[in-house]
Amino acid sequence: MIDFEYTAPTQLDDAISQLSEAGDRARILAGGTDIIVQLREGLQSADLVVDVKKIPELTQFEFTAGQDLQLGASVPCWQVYENSEISAAYTALTDAVHIIGGWQIQSRASVGGNLCNASPAADSIPALIALDAVAHIAGPAGRRTVPASEFCTAPGRNVLEKGELLVSLTLPAPGPHSGSAYQRFIPRNEMDIAVVGAGSYVRLDSDGQKIEQARIALSAVAATPVFAEEASNWLAGQPISEDVFAEAGELAKKVASPIDDMRGPAEYRTHLVGVLTRRTLATACERART
Amino acid sequence: MSTEFMTEHSTEYKVIGTRPVRHDGSDKVTGKAVYTDDLHLPNMAFGAFVRSPHAHAKIVSIDTSQAEDMPGVLATCTSADLPDPWDKVDDLGEGCVNYAHLSGNVLARGKALYKGHAVAAVVATDSHLAEEAASRIRVEYEPLPATTWVLDAMKEDAPLLHDDLITHTLDDAPAKPSNIESHIRFEKGNIEEGFAAADVIVEREFKTATVHQGYIEPHVSVASWNEDGRLKIWTATQGSFVVRQQMAALLKMPISQITIVPCEIGGGFGGKISVYEQPVAAVLSRKCGRPVKIIMRRDEVFEATGPTPGSFMRVKIGATKEGKLTAGEAWLAFDAGAFPGGVIGPGCMCVFSCYDLPNAAVDGFDVVLNKPKTQAYRAPGSTHVAFAAESVIDELAVQLDIDPIEFRLKNAAVEGTRRVDGPVYPRVGLVECLEAVKNSEHWKSTLSGPNRGRGVACGFWFNAGLKSSVTASVNPDGTVTLVEGSTDIGGTRTSIAMQLAETLGISAEDVIPQVADTDSVGFTDVTGGSRTTFATGLAAHEAALDIQRQMMERAAQIWECDTGDVEVREGVYRGNDESLTFSELALKADSVGEAIIGRGAVDPQVSTNAFAVHLVDVEVDPETGKVTILRYTASQDAGTAIHPSYVEGQIQGGSVQGIGWALNEEYFYDDDGHVRNASFLDYRMPTCYDVPMIETIIVEVPNPDHPYGVRGVGEVSIVPPPPAIASAIQRATGIRLTDLPMSPPKLWRAINNGE
């Protein structure tokens, strides 16, 4: 690891000006569970590391049942799953933050950081996309919002411009008769990187018989986590059945363009998209009905 | 957890068979135990390696000047700083080494032979600086074609690693060099006749991937080359004396100039016997005049140390319809990594070791290729061949419709069985292990439900004897200080102390065991080969008898009688109508004469022959190919379990390593010969979430070559898991996998092709 400067601003404006000044040579540290490893292993280098955990806006979260969730970008995973109201409302996100590393990692790693790290295999991003989350960005030119589904641009790359940082995420209120789930396939049972991940959200009709709206998102099958739009749209109006879930799985495979690597061959990953889409839809529907 | 025992030994022991708190336990659980990286010597500097980015390349030039110009950089070194190596083969206790090869592995000479091969090193005032300086050492390479699969490396047109390597063979020496270091052949009986007598013959081919020992503590050393020419090294090693031996040979120094201090060790499993960073730290220390610490990163550990070979195996076994084995044939090719001398020898000896096989032939090949030099890994070679042979045995049982345990009982090796490589077994416990599993609640339970299956497999490991030394001093408070040369990896301080205590009739807590440096105790071979509790225990027993003899003489002197009139029983000395306990006599002895010091030095030239039988239930997810271990039972002949908790721990640890090897662990090589998963994230060892509690059955068939009947227990438990799991998967799915690891994509593909 090569030496770098470290700052920990307490004001958002200070962070923006420090990041702007250092430009490409600046890196943002929230939980640090990715950036510290990347700096140590030489995968990234930096002249300046800006710790954003001391900025109040980034560490706050607000939730009232029935309303949107505002989640500060540095809020660590454990605060999501330890909050019974949030974890009950956004089960796909809860599923995901429970399996990002072990509990030591979950004590530091943030949902916002997981999004910014833009790993194709990130666990929380399919959940965020399925839950229709929106990212709030601040920078030298002011503020803007970007849907989670458009936030990542390539492996390790995102839409943040020079001087910008992610401030918070908005997760819309999930609505009545809705449910969501995230699952990943890993060869082991914990402490692993997704071979494929899938997040599904459904909203059912008031009888719980038909799907009114669905959103499916996948990870580890493309350069970025992807929204399976066709499969999601097709589900609207479908009855709840294993055949419907299986068909959605087949449609979801269309957005998968995985690679062969040590985590799994491409053909196998595409197959798993079908399996996990089906399984997460089944769980999401079950949750929506209870 | 309850442990089952099947015991044949006397149950009169007072200490043996109990479970005292380990002597080093408090230090280890409170973080006070000193590991090598905990050392911070005054003025200490830090070394870092430059490693080859190519799997095979000629080293054209090395320019260290830019690094040396950096402030804080103290020195650099390359293979030119090591003496010209001796072309000499030496025995390190668990395998041999050629010092020319070892020197070339420590720092590459002329060619880099694998990705990660150390090419140069640098020392600086801090570790980050050393790392940065390493990146400024310019090495010019001329890349060469590389090979990482054993059968490819054996081809005539394969890229040659060593142009002077001529195959050692029983036939005429070949005219041309190749990558085949040796061809071993064992024969027994007549296999043509044997196969002719068979009603059923099964022949299959098997592959296993390269796997790593996966010790948690990376390789780490501190070297201090002093102005008087003496060299002191603190290091994590399985054998301080064999480190001294290797250092003396590599640096061409007298062994008396070198002291090795073994620190606590965070796992070895065979991988911490060879030296890697120790000679480099020493040379850098000589050049900069300061103590030098080198600690490897995890990717360096994966890319440049260990691992165990990848292999290709073909095994053929025949049996009569009554279930008697008639003949076996094996063709085994193991890679040795970049330098000759892998574990094909034990592989050949172990392949049919569990059975009374009247006719057998084994061909084995030791092959070099562009991977790190392989090292021993827990029962080295035996896990590979058990996967092949036990899978074929299981398939025979299925074809003959004979219960897999009954089939094995009909053919199990017993006292008097001659192995294909020659030795005849003394009393061994394979039948007892099979019976123990057969009588277990697990075997008698019903496994029901879809996609579930049960598998069983046997395993063998020789277990070594070798040299061990201890001294023991009696303290006036009745305790005994025990100084030993065996580094303690699995609780051997306590298992050795318990044997001393049993012999003297004192408690385990009254023995204070210490692992000493190479200047403070007699020569002791590595902690390896499952030998330590056996051989160093034997030395402790000798030392205890020596103490007892001196105590009796002292008692006679105090009581003014003949030594012959003094008796001792369970630590109480009696004579001339008087009696004293060990501790009372220790106090008196101290006031009337010289110190009482016992010594024990042994070199038993025996195998203690460990057998194990494992039973596993699995469930397969046919949609993903993922295997879940539902239940696991491991039986093993410990001879006598000195400390049953540590025997259980060894059985469980080995089983889990075998499960990892079976299901997910592998070096994932790309087309350039680079390992793509040199981290614990993508090199998938099992975690506690992946295995159930391993149930253990300790079988005790005492070893006739040890006063307390001890056999080694450390290694054999890694052997049966891959074939046991393969057979369980076969029962669950109808598919027999023959490639390790049996990872989810592989099993999914096999299930899909079958449909």
C-alpha cells in the first residue's frame, strides 16, 4: 500500500470541495470494507482518501411505516437488519445485507458503499433495483438523482462525476400486498461472492391471487447488476403459479450475458438465473400474502 | 458431544485418556501466545519479494538500482547472493529435498518456473516502503510456453522446465530430457491371472485439482545475522531442526552457527517444512546489518508455497462374484510442481493399502510443470489415491450388490497382509474401524427423502517414527519441567506431558512443557507424519523412566538402603518401611544432592499404521448441483487416545479439510498458467456453515511398538472424505463423479447430461 492523505470532513460541502480538488486521485471511504482492501492489494491507488462517515446527512436514516425510506449512504448494513420496521418492509434488502460478509463486515459496510463499489456481483444492488431505489448525489454542480438501476456503468465504475458523492438512497414505500426477496447462489453457505444473485419484488392484487406489479434484478451475469425489464413487465397481470415463475425465469435469462470464470461457467450462470428468479418470486409472493 | 470408544487397551491409566486443560490454552485464548509476526526487535527492517508475473520465463536481467536509490531502502538481493547450491539430496523427515532445487525455488536462477516464483527481494525501514521498492526492481523476462496439467507436461513436445532432467526409471535411462522425473513401479503376484479370475472388473479414470494446505498463518520469519557470524531465525515451522539443516546447506554454514527459534505456529499440515523466506531474510539481514522480518501476503502463500499435486489416475480392480478381490492395477501421474520430488511415492504405496489384494501392479510418475513446488499435505498422496481406489471399490460393491461395509470387511488388510510395496502389517485396526461404523447409530439409521445418499470409504496413512529428544528436570515442588524439540501444532505439549506424567505417576498439570530452540534440546524431526505424540511421547516416557531411576537411587540414599529395595507404584516410592510421594521425594532430593534430570532420545524406525473409515449422508440440489453434508461420522484407530479431545479435534479437522478438497477447493488456472483465485475469498475452503458437527468414533487397537499403544492420529482423517462423498452423491443421483472438486457446476452438468 502506497501512502495517501486522509481527511474526515464533517460538512458535505467540505467533502465536495476536497473531492473536487483531488479529482481522479481521490477515493471515498465509508465502511472501508472494499476500498481498504483494494488499496492494500494495489487494485486502486489514491493521493487522498475522504472518510464520509462523519457527515451527518450520510449517516442518518428515517422511516415511518407506509412512507418512503431515506437511507444515508454511510449507514452500515446492521442498522438495516436490526431495525424491525425497515427489515420487515424491505425484505429483499434485508436478505442482502444479512449476507454481505460476516457480521464484522456488516458492522462497517454500508448499502451506499456497496452500490458505489459497483461490483457486478454486489448483493445489495439487485435488491435496490427490485425495490426501485433512487440515489441522491451531491457535487460541485449541485444535486441530482439517478435510479439505482442506472447507477453502475461498468465493473467498479458508476455515474459519479469528479467531486460528486452519494448522499442517500430513497426506497419507495413498498405498498400493501407486496413482498420482496433476494437470493444468491454460492458454492458454500456463507462468506462468499455470488455466482448469480437475484432480487424480486411483487405487488399482488387485494385477493393475493394475481401479480399487479413486479421488478426482477440480477447480479453477476453482466458487467453491472441488471434490471430484467421484460420479465418484470410480463409478470403484471399473471396469476401466481410455479409455471409463471418459471416463465419469468426464462425471460430473465435474456438480460444475462455472463462470463466464464472461477466462480462459475457462463452456461451454468444463465441456468441459475432461471432457478433464482423462480425461487425469489415464490418467496416474494409468499411474503406478500402474509 | 459424546465420543464413542471401542477400546482394547488397559483402562488402568490415571492420566492417559483424560482431558486436562492444555498447557498453552490460556495464552492462546487470551492472545498472549507469541507468533512470529508478534516479534518486534530493535531496529528491525522489513523485506518484500519481487515475484514472476509469468508462469514460465527466462530471466534476462534484474535491475535493482531504482529501488536501492529510494530513501529508507537498505539492501536488495537475488539468487546471486546465495552460494552456488550443492546438488545434494537430504531427508527432511516427511520427504526429501535436493538443495540445488530448493535454492532455485527460494530465489529463481536463470528461469522463473511458475507465476509467483520469487526472483528478487528488498529490505527497507518499513513494510510499505519495502513493497513500493519491490515494485521498482526492474526484471526483464522472455516468456516461455507453460504447462499446468500433468498429462500435458508428460507429452513429448511439452515445454521443458529443466533441460537436464532425465527420468529415473527401472528401464534404461531415456536419451532425452523430459518433465518426468521418475517412474516408480510396484508389483505383487500376477495381475493377468488375477484379472482372469475376476467375475467383475471396474476400471475408471480420475482427476484431482491442485489444493492448498490453507493454514491461517502465512509464512513469516525474522532473521538476525549478527556481527560474530551467528545467525538466529525466529520462524513459523513444523521443524526447527530441519530449518537449521536447510539453512546450513543453502547458505553453506556450519549448523552450529545457526539457531532456530520456533514460535507458535498457526497451522502447517505439511506445508511448513520447506524453507521459503527464511534464507532471504537471512541474506538481507547480513547485507543491512539489522534484524529482518518477512511476512508473506496471502496471494504469495497461494502462488508460491504448498500446494499438493494435481493428479491423473487410472485404477482397475477385479473381484469374484462372492466379493473377493482378485487383482488391482493403478497408473498414477502426480505433478510435483516446478521442481522434482512430489508425493507420488506414498501415493503408489497407499493406493491399495486398505486391502488384502493378492495380485497388484502400480505405476507412478513424478512430473514437473509450471506450478509452485508441491509439498506434503496431511497424508500426502493418500487422499488422491483413495479417491480413485475407494471409488472403484464402491462401484464393485454396487455391481456385485454387496453392502459396501461387508465388501470391505471381506477384503480388509489385517495383521500379516503384505502391501504392494512390500511391508507386512503388524496388528492394525481397519477391521475394527469398519465394525465400529457398522455398529454406529448413524449406519443403523434410515436415510430417507429425495436426492439423498449415503457413502462410506476407508483411508490409510503410514505414520512415521523418526528422531525425537526431550529433557526433563524435577523441581523441588514436585513438578517437572519438560523441554522438547517438537513444535506444537495440535496440542502435543499436552499429549507428550501426559505420557511423562503417566509414567511418573504425577498429574498432567504437574508437568510444565516447553518447546525449545535448536540450541536448547537434542535433534528432533518435524512435527509431521503423525509422529509427535508417538515418537516424542516415547522420548518423554524414556525421560520419565530415567527420572524414576534417579529418584529411586535418591530414595535409597535418604533411607539408607539398597536401590533394589526401593519400589515405586503410581508415583509413591517405598523402601525400608518408609514411603514418600513423588513431590515429597522431589523436595527431599533437592536438599541432599544434585539436580535430577531425565533424558529421552529416540529414533523408532517404524510405521504406526493408521486406518480410518468415514460415513457421510448428503443431499444434492439437482437444480444447482450443490451438495449439502447432512451427517458425518468418522471412525479412526488411534491405538491409544492419550487426550481424546485432541484426537477428536484431529479427526474433525482432517475430515473438514477432506470435505473441502472433495467439494470446492481448487487452484483455478487460466490459459496463461496464472492462478485466478489466490485468496480465501475465491479459494473456497469450508467454513463452519458448510459442515455439520463431525461425529467421531475413536477405535483403540494398541500399537505394539509403543509402551502406551499410541499410533499417530493427525493425518489419516483427510483421506476418506472425497471417495465417501463421491459414493454418497452416486447414491443420491445415480451419477459417479471422477473429478475433484465435485463442485456445483460439475455436478449440475453431469445431472443435466444424464437427463
